[in-house]
Amino acid sequence: MDASRQPAPAWPALAHLLLLALLLAAPQPARADAVTDAVDKAAPACRDIADRIFALKEQSGKEFQSSALLKNELARLGFTVTGDLAVPADLVPGGVSQTAFKAEMAGSGPGPTVCIMLEYDALANGHSCGHNLIAGTGLLAAAALAQRMPQTPGKLVVMGTPDEERGSAGGGKVALLEGGHFEGVDVVLATHPADRFSLDQRLLAMKRATFTFQGKAAHAAAAPQLGVNALDAALLTFHCVDMLRQHVRQDVRMHGIITKGGDKVNVVPELAQAEFGVRALDTATMENAYGRVCACARAGALGTGAGLEFTEPRVSIAAPVRVAPLIDRIRDALHQAGIDDAAIRDFDEFVSSDLGAVGDAYPTVNVWFKIAPDGTSLHADAMREAAGSSAGWQAAVATAKAVALTADGLLRHPDAVREIRQAFDAAKAGH
């Protein structure tokens, strides 16, 4: 056959088809742009709400106006909003969390359920923990996703969680967990302002102990031999705990105060009370240290002859489970939102939060975002000022984009959610 008349090789056409298939399989920039554009569009209205919450500065359990602002906006966006959530009555008086809420929006069909959590309680010096921006960031992500849910499978849940600053007492997320309001959720997304961007998921497990020592009153000068000094029992407990510090892991925290120590200097104290908090980076280590602190209290009572009254606290806070594939997804989303790895740093110090209880029960990621200069402490006046600033809001917008991108991707990819759940189960089994 004449070579000039042979058919042209087929590989260029095959290569073109292969390239097209790869492009279709890859994440579509247009989809990411649609999500981030939706965030930008919703930002002005959400900032107004975040600023109003900042000005209200309602403290734990009293966030009625802040909660109402968020509920009204979510209802306007098309969410089904439920307030006055039923919770255990021994955690919240009356058995109703009046400032909590749950907002839900179903998508185009069956799929994963992704939850975005909001906080909105302030401290005595205002929003020095930046919870107005936690509310604003989560609301902004939800507002962007609401525009896409008619074409997106699954369900989006926005959980309003009050009372974080007193969460160790169980009135915040612990009460909502025990009330069953997180049931059916596959993945939880949360945010928190700080002096850096961080995906450090380490929170300290925590448990409190109140020890009451009963002694015997006597005149401290005339007849001290007739008395049993309850304050000595408390002081001996502190001494034992101090000696224990040498023999616990470095991340263990054991700190206490004396809340009652006697009334008159010339009377042997017949009643003393001490309160301790015990923390560690994992729940098992915290529980072990907690048991040893309780042994110190028993030693204080035994050594002085005082009686000891102690009741296990109703609530303790677990440490969250670190879920690597979920962290990887939010990291990628932060990159898409313009935050590079050089800006993302771990913490040198640790805190406790009732978020740990959620992270122990469900795959959870908390995105710390930078609103203040390096070294600015949470709960400081400087952090409060940053939480009300334009720069703080711009960081919140970037973070909302990362949260919205992550949620959108999870809702559209059930296989990714299954991988995250498997990683969570495996990590918790070895926790």
C-alpha cells in the first residue's frame, strides 16, 4: 500500500479523549469559584449580624438576642429552624436550652449530613474570645451553601451552641449531645479566632473535683488538742498534689483553689473545701491523673483525721479525636481561600473546651483563624478589639470560604465522608 495513503495514527484523538476525561474527573475550579463567590455575596449581611452580636456581648446562657439574630437570618435563608432545644434538666434548669438552636436544610437527595457549629456567648469584658466571629464565620458559610443546596445532595445542619465559656458545667455542647441533637450528623465543622491560622486539634480533656473536709471545731489557743483541723486536710491535699506533679506527663494540668478554709483565726476550722481541675491531652491520661488527685484528698483526710465528702462531677470534657483526612480536606480548602502553609502553625499552649466532647463523639475539625498579632491571648482586651475589627472580619471571610468549600465537597462525595468516618473510628479505638 502507498504509505502516503495510510490512515493517520489514532493516538492524538485518544490522547485528547483521555485528557478530557481527566479534566472532568478533577475538582472543577468553576465549582470552587461558585462557592467562594457565594461567600463574598453573603458577607455584608453576615458581618452586620456579627457586629451586632459583638455589641450585645451577651454572656453564657443569656444570649437571647444574639441567638434570635442568627435564627432569624437562617430562617430567611430558607433553613428550618428549631429553638428551645430539650436537654437534660440536671444540666440546664428546666430541661430546655433557650438560647440553643438547630437549623436544617435538605438538599436534592440522599447524602451525607454536615454540621456547622456556631458560638455567640461573650465574657465579662465582651467578646474577648471572638465568639461573634465564630457565629459570623459559620453563618457566612451556611449562607453560601444555602444557595447551592437545591443542586447538592445530603443535608446541612447549623447548630447554635451557647454557653461555651461555662461548658465544663455541661450547659453548652454537652447538653446538646446528651439531648440527641447531633444524632445523624456525619461531620462537624467549627472555627475559632486566634493569633494564628492553625489546624492544631489538641484540646485538653478536663474534669473538676470538689473536696469537702469535715473536722471538729475547738478553741485554737485554749484547747486545740480537742479539734480536728479541716483546713490542714485541704493543705495536705495540695501538698500531695504538688509532689505528684513530678510523676505525671508534661501535658497534665492539676490546679486548685481553697474555697472555704475557716471563719475565725482563733477557732480550729471544722469545715474546709477545695476545688481542683485536672486536664491532659487525652482522656485516659486525664482520668488517671484525676484518680490520683482524688487519692491525694483521701490522704489529706486520713493524715489529719478529717472526714471527706466527694461526689463525682456530673460532666467531664473529653479530648477530641484527631481525624487526619478531615484535616487534610480543610487544609486544601484554606489553600483555595488564599491561606498558604507558611501561615498555618501549631500552638505551644493548650486549652479545654466543650468542643472536645463533640470531637470525641463525631468527626470534627476546628479551624483556628488569625485576627490578632502573634502572642495575643484569648480573653484579653486586645483580642476583643481584634474581634470587632475589619481585619478580623476579613480573616473570618477567608475562613468561611474554607468551611463552605469543605462542606460542599463532603456533601457531594459520600466516599470521602466514609473515609473520614473510618479514620475517626480507628483513631478513637487507639485513643
